Amino acid sequence: MIARKHLARIVFAAGVLASIASTPVINRWQLDASEGLVPQVLDDTTPLNVRSLTATLTSTEPLPLVSGNIAVHLQLRARDVTGVNAAQLEVELVSMQGAGSDRRPVLVMPGNLATVVLSVPALDHCLDTVACTERFELRLRRESLPEDPTIEITGIIELEAFGDDVQTPPPGAVLALDVADLGPLP
């Protein structure tokens, strides 16, 4: 019986080692950039806010095939704790080059916090160039009913770019993220 237990342990250990040895090593480089959102308020007088997001990847040599992703992590807090109506919002992240969009309806009850993550591909068109730029828009719209609570918006934007076949980025590669508030719009 003891010999069987030892044999079972040896067979199990051999299987674990074989599994580890057959797991492919992922060879890819990755660069990251992030930027916090300036807090914003949506209310009866300013139900819409649009932010321009610009992702830029530069290198001293032509870039190999690049993939990437931009993600916006939003926290939406309804200020009014006395009301009974939920604030209705629509949040959307859109690639201005047509690479995709992510749109979500959100309900936030008075006094509560909602967390939303929007994500779209980024910089997938970068190839054989030393500079690649892609522009996005983050659109936040509150349904404008007078009895709905005011919404406070905070969050962070994360950008990543990566390429396959090597573990180091191209020489001189820099990933940048610029966020411009296009303003509260009536």
C-alpha cells in the first residue's frame, strides 16, 4: 500500500513537470500608459461630457505588427441620497478610426456608486512606421430629468500596446496617452 502511494506521487510529479515543460513561453513585448480622469459632474445643466483620448506609439525604428487595447474604468456616484429615482446614463468609448466601440447603459441609485469598464482595441493598424496615433472619444450622457440625482464621474484610462516574437519593445519605443476634456456640453 505504501509503495502504491509513493508510485502515485511520483507519477503525479512527473505529470506536473511534463505539463510545465510543454507550456509555451509567451514571447511578446508590452508597453503601458495610464491617465486619471479629471472629476466631472453631470446634472440638469450639463447632461453630456465628451473627452478626447489620443494614443500614440513612437519608435526610433519602424514598428513591427502591433496590437493593443484601451480601457476606461469609471466610477459613477449619484450625489442625491434623498431622491428615489435612479440616474440613467449612457457611457461609450469609440475609436475614431473605426476600430470599435463599447457602449453601456448604466443606472445609478441615489447615494450609490456604479463601476463600469469600457474597452476597445487600439493601435492595431500600426505597422512599418515610426509613429502611430489613434484617437478615441469617451462620451458620458445623463438622461436629463429634473428629479434625477447629479452624477460625479471619476476614473482612470489604461492603454497597452504589445507585439509578438520578441520580449523587448522596439528601440526607443514610447507609448503615450493624452486626455483632453472637450467640455461639458448642454
